[in-house]
Amino acid sequence: MISRLKDLQNEVYLILRSHPATRDNDRLLMVKIWCRQNHLLRPDPRSGRPSINFESFAREFIDGVYASPESIRRCRQRLQETRPELRGTKYGEKKKLSKEVQHNIKFL
């Protein structure tokens, strides 16, 4: 389990470093992670469509073949906390908003 999380953290690091758009877009980050985990999710050069159908992807996703969205998000969040060069343009806004949310939750 721990080695799988370390592997995922390395994958997230590589993608954040090489694809700056993923620093502010978790959905794009997840798609790139899943495409690295299964090359059949990438578009076929001849047809332009993935070689795997949605039903197969969904079955594999449910079976745990792919990293969970929550794990990917947590890895991204942790890496951005500790490595400022991986932060996106919205990092400061998100931090400010999280402090406001925490403050509001205290008074519920």
C-alpha cells in the first residue's frame, strides 16, 4: 500500500512538472495519471479514439486498477505544499478560500 502511494506520488510529481495546466486542474491531472496507468486510454493515432471502451474502463476503475481521484488530489495537494515550483496560478486563491471556509465552519 505504501509503495503504491509512493509510486503515485512520483507519477503526480512528473505530470505536474511536465504539464503546468494540471497544477490547477485536478480532472486533467487524473486523466493523465490514468492514461499512464493504461496506455489503451490514449487515443489511437489512426482512429483518434481510445482502444478501450467506457464499460471496460468503468469495470477496471471499480476494481481498483486505477488510482482513486481522492488519492491523486491528495498527492497533488501535498506536493504543492512542499514544492512551490509545482504550484499553479490559483494556489494562493485556494489557500485564502480554505482559511475562510475553516473560519466559517468554526461558527456553525
